[in-house]
Amino acid sequence: MKAFVFPGQGAQFVGMGKDLYEGNAQAKEMFEKANEVLGFRITDLMFNGTEDDLKQTKVTQPAVFLHSVILAKTMGEAFKPDMVAGHSLGEFSALVAAGALSFEEGLKLVEARALAMQKACELKPSTMAAIIGLPDEKVEEICAQVPEVVPANYNNPGQVVISGSVEGVHKACELFTAAGAKRALPLKVGGAFHSPFMEPARAELAVAIEKAQFSKPICPVYQDVDALPHTDPQEIKANLLKQLTSPVRWSHIVQNMVKDGMTEAVEVGPGRALQGMIRHTDRNVAVSGVQ
């Protein structure tokens, strides 16, 4: 069985999507529709902007979403998923690619999500750090000892990203290093994503998600909050909203997809981060990517 997976924030690069825009009429039409919906020419920033342009959350999230979704929509018969999943922001791409959301509705939700997260980041300084080389249980144990710090991304066995206050994450990194972590690496991010710090964004996004029209997807969507397959639109909506303040259980998603028959995974969109995570989780899966 084949899974198609979609990357999240951090996969962006200058020039992303340019070849697709220039070489495919359908892609060009979709990119231009996105410019219209967003009210600014995001394509100019994606194709010819600077790294700083692309680092703005209001640009990054729609840019990665557009690259991924337009790729999937222009693959034609080659896009035949038995299952899909997306890492954080990538879950929105997966839902649109699988038909649970329309292209325009998905883009509007991603825009709303990006703006809400940006506001939440500005309310109180917060950050994230990658912890390499410790079991999940040890990461959870140490996080429980530090106020305002939680596991945020279970990327693959031995790699967990934590979120929290600047002081809390700094203190936790000291404890992780003392506990034998190979690395405790602070990340250059705008805030503590997938943590209680995003509660203001969750409340704001709830209004947009409730208004959106969700349909039954063409295949199961493995969602980040519980790592389980979903096809019921109401369950999908509820889980999508919880995602902002809950950890991304990516390694568990990969394990569950393998258990359910996945033998091949195709990453659709910029970067190769998910391919690496999948290989580290289960080396028997055939992994490839479409950019």
C-alpha cells in the first residue's frame, strides 16, 4: 500500500514551485488563484523572494501548502493514495489532496492558522528545541519536571522536539544534556508551536474551522493528534483544531501506517525531511519524493 505524506513549516526554500508554475498550465492557474485569495502575490515571494521573506509565518505556511497541494493536484493518475498524512501544517495539505477540503477553503484555513499563530507567538516569548538520542519516555519525564515545557513533535525514535517558555526550554536542554542526550538543539522558530502557548491561536482558528465545509476524503487521513486513520468529517475537524496545542505524533503515524499495510511512502512538496524521518522509523518502507 502506498502513502502520500506532506511536509510542514521549515521545508520552504527560495524558488519553490517556480518550475511547476512555469511548466504546467493547471499549476499556474492554481497559483494565480492563490494570489487572488490571499490578496498579495505570494508567488513573487516563493519564486524570487529572500529567505527572510519566506520565514514570515504568514508566508511560510501558505507557501509550503501551495507547493504541496498543487503538486498533488497536477500528478493526475500518479496520485492514487491508499492513505495520507501530513506533519503539522502538512495535515492541511493532506486533507485537500485527499478531497476532504477544497483548494480554496484549505488555503483560507492555512492563512487563518498562520495569522493566528503569529499573534499567539507575539503574546509571550516562547521557543522550541530538538532533543536527539533519548527515548520518548525520558523526554516526557524531563519535560514533566520543567514548568511550561512539553513534547511537541515526535519525529522519529530518538528525535523529539520540545516547546515552551524561553527559560523553560533552556533549563530543559540542560537537563537533557545531563541525561545523556546526543544533542539538545535550540531551534530558530517564532514560538512554542504545538503547546499550550498556542491556545489563543486555537480559539481563533476554531471559528474558521467551524465555518469550513469538510467532506469524506478518498482515503484514510492519519491525523497528528492521535496518529490514527480518520474519514469522518466531524472527527477530522475536531482533531484539526486540537492539533495546534497538541504534539505531532509523526513517528506513531508511520508505525501505524506500516501496521495497516504501508510499504511505500511518497513525500509531496518541498524538502526531504519526512523521508528521513520515515527511514529512521522503519527502514523497510520504500521512500521517495516529488518536488
